[in-house]
Amino acid sequence: PRKVGPQDLSEFRPISLIGCMYKILAKILAKRLKSILSKVIDQSQSAFLGNRNIYIYIYFVRKI
């Protein structure tokens, strides 16, 4: 910030806002992609998706 205890957006330096804008954009994209990815990615690809896990497949591989 340019001043101690900034009250207005113009009192911030642009470089300090980049991190906030990135976080907001990343969360928006993550929410939008979450609903699409579960439909696009095949059921056999289970890691890193909500409501799916890879542990059951590791169990099956170890049984073989």
C-alpha cells in the first residue's frame, strides 16, 4: 500500500493487487471446470477429481 491503513483502492499499488486478482480468477475457473471435468474425463481416470479416488485401483493392481 502507498499509505498506512489504506481505505480506497487507489491507495494500493497495482503490483499488490495481482495476487488477489489471480486468486479470484483461479477460484472462478476451478468452480466452472469442476462441473465439466467430471463429465469429460473417463471413469478410469480417477485421481485428482472430487468423489473419485485412486486407492481402489491401487488395491486392484496389488491383488494382481
